[in-house]
Amino acid sequence: MSHVPDFSIAVAHLPALLQGAAVTLGVSLASIVAGLGVGMAVCLCRISRRRPLAWAARAFISALRGIPILVLLLIVFYMLPLAGIELPPVAAAIIALSLNSGAFQAEIYRGGFASIPPGQAEAARALGMGEGRILRRILIPQVLVRVLPSLVNELIMLLKNSSLTSAITVVELLRASQQVVAATYRPTEIYLTAALLYVVMSTGLSALGGMVRARLAGRGRVTA
């Protein structure tokens, strides 16, 4: 039976939805940061002249980009305990999402490295700088700045994909919404409110990324 939408119900349960949104945002941010480390390590292996490392990185990227995120979440959550590794749902979610994001970030960073003129590294080598120092002081900072828009897009994708973590009992925004719907029987109001919260978070992260990039551009650290 249809009913007239009553968003006062959503307002009354807004604290529970906001708590779920906070979990969504926290899991997404933790996953993008952990994915940064995974992605950079995989990227450096991918562009390495050592063939075994390059092959292993290509295999990792292909595998992790090919496995659906939901399947990866279930593997991490249910398979690791079989190996004696017990993880809370949030930790399992962050591990799975960071592995998935790391595979995509690796290709983002590879494009960033390819955009840097090779003469910079050659000049640094001529000055006697080691490869590790060249990466830390010259190349990686430039790569991170150049790929910032792509990283923001990846973060927004993680934010949306985090809804899948409800399958492993993480009480993020979607699962919190489902719990409220089960108690109120008002799916229209609750899910529309949840959708609005997703839009607000995505828009806010996009705006924040734009502000950071504009600030870096003002300091002359962003090139076209």
C-alpha cells in the first residue's frame, strides 16, 4: 500500500544514518591511504627493469582488477580465519578495498611516472644521487601531485563501493539504512536520505580535492 512520503522519520533516525556515513567515510579514507602504499609499491615493481618483479606486479594488477569487490570482500572476511587470522569486519573491509584500490592506483601512478621528463632523473644521477633518493625527493612527489585528480576520483569510487561492505556486516551507511528501514518500514524516505548523504560526501571530497590542487597550483607545484 502506497503512502505519502514523511521525511520527519528520516530526520528522527538521522543520527544512526550519520553514524553509518562516518563509518563509510572512515573506511574509504583508510582504504585510499593504505591503497596508496600498495599501489606505489606495485607500480615501482611494474616499471622495474627486473622482469620477475614486473611480471609479479602485472599479475597482481590483472588479478585484483579482475576480481569483483564483493567477491574480494568475502574472500578476505571468510578465508583469512581459515588461516588463523581473525579480523573484525571493518579491518577486513579496509584490507579488501585497499588491495582493490592499490591495483588501480598502481596504473594511475605508472601514468604519472610516464608523464615526467626522463631528463630529470638523468640529471639527478649525473649529480650522484642514488635511485632511492631520486624516487623520494624528485619523482614520487611530482607523481602524487600530477595524479591528484585521479586519486580523488578513486576515493569517490571507494566511497560508493564501500556500500558492498554491508555484506560482511560492516555497519556503514547502507547497512545502517537497512536497519532503519527494517524498524520503520519506510524505505523511500530512508534510502533517499542515504542517497543524499552519499552525494554530499562525494561532492565534499571532490571539492576538497579541487581546493588542494588549486593551492598546489598557486605554489607552482602543479604543471599542466
